[in-house]
Amino acid sequence: MSFVEYSDFIQDGDVAIVHLGHNSMTPVKVQHGAQTQTRYGVIRHSTDLIGQRYGSKVTCSKGGWVHVLHPTPELWTASLPHRTQILYTTDIAMVTMMLELKPGSVVCESGTGSGSLSHAILRTIAPTGHLHTVEFHQQRAEKVVEEFKEHRVDHLVTVRNQDVCKDGFGVTGVADAVFLDIPSPWEAVGHAKAAMKKHGGRLCSFSPCIEQVQRTCEALTEQGFKEIRTLEVLLRIHNVRAVTLQLPDFGPDSSSQAGPEAMEEAPPSATPDHTSLKMKTTTPLREMPGHTGYLTFATNPRT
């Protein structure tokens, strides 16, 4: 099992995603002889998981059942243990596209946090790219190192425990893209530029407050960045459902030119029912996720 390579069967040591129901998932470290308690009963790793195909329907001890899924960055974002506020799929998709990430890209990131964006970046840049990620908090840095090893992506990432605003990313002239998710990103813009390759690259800063965006844009301009843009991504989900619409009765068609014999009343079985119409339609949810943060993108031109 790896977050960047798909496996067919569950093996001892894998991290699997147990899907309990709608919006209810939990990651499980598969270990021989271990058990996992769920509201549907116990899952015994040795007999219920190891050797089974990913995607299998597993029956628990109380008779209920769950699905065991192969881990992906999207599922990890939805089920990971939160050590910090995280980026979700809506913003992550925009970040990976606007930073022009691809297999082989070298990326610098700060801060690492819970590793939500890090896993998405690693899948995008695999198998030949590399992620240099910086985390200020020592315990969070140590924990994310453990997770990268468990998820078998540690060969694609280097984790540094330091203050990016003072010490930078620990690399110079290697990055194709830089991502900042820190309280004062304007203090790290100079280090971000130093980490980028001489032929230029892309930068993204995620900030929840517009005052942070203003100071960051000023710093980007002073450092010579171009194409500075700030945007906000809002996700609006629509539900698809079947509805029955009542049609109005406008009476007989007065424009008909048919003869008297055609005006005779047709038998009831031959008269179509036009009083209602069944159709598929979409309706937006009454509530939707609002503001998460502002994404500021900029280009470091070729020097």
C-alpha cells in the first residue's frame, strides 16, 4: 500500500480507510492480531482485512458491515486526525492546478500542519518529484514524519523542523513552486524566492484574513513577483432528485383545424394523461460551506 501507488490486496502494515457511512470514515493501521472497534461491531484484522481486496464489504461482529477502501489523498483529507486547521479538497484542487504541479516537480511548503495538502502534492509530483516541507512545531513535525513512513511516501519528502520566516526552507534554487500557509507569509516571501529555480516558478499563499493578503501582496511586489492574483473558492453542492410537476389545463386547442369527425370524444384509454410530468431536477443545499481562506498566486519571472 502506498498513497501514490494502488495495491489490490490489504497487507499487514497497510493504512486502510474504513468507510462506516455517509461522511463517516476512519483510518486504520492494519496489524496481524489487532482489532478495531466500530459501532457495527469488531473488525478482526487477521481474518477480516489481511488478504482481502480493497473495496471489500466486511461484516462486523454485530452483523453490521463496512467498506474498506484504499487510501487516497482525498480520503485522507476527509478522515485524518486534525492537529491543525487543514485545507480541504476544494482549495487543494485549485492550488495544485494553479501551481502547475506535475510529475517531477520540486515543491517547498510551510507549514506542514496535519499533512492534508502534503499528501495531494506528493501524489501529483510522484514518482520523480520531491517535497521540502517545513513545520515550526516540533511534535507536529515528528508526527508527520511517522505518517509519511507509514504511508510509504517518505522517499518523496524531506521534513524540516524550523522557522521558515527566519531560517527559510533549507534549500536554494531548486523549487518549481512554493506554498505558504503560515500566520505571516509576507515574512517568508524572500526565502520563497531564494528557494525557487533561476528560471522562475509559481507561489501560492493561503490566508484566512484579507489583512494578511494585503501585506503579502505588498511583499510579493517588492520582491519582483508578477501576475499577482487573489481568489476565493466556494463550493456549492446540488442534490439530484425526481419531482412531479402539475401541468396547467388550458382547455381545448382552439387553433385546431380538424373536421367535425375528429372532434368526437376519444375513448378514455386513448386519451393521454397530461396532468403531471415526472422529471429529474437539481436543488442546492440550504446550507453551504462559506469562507475558508484567500488564495494568493504569483509568478517569479525568469532571472
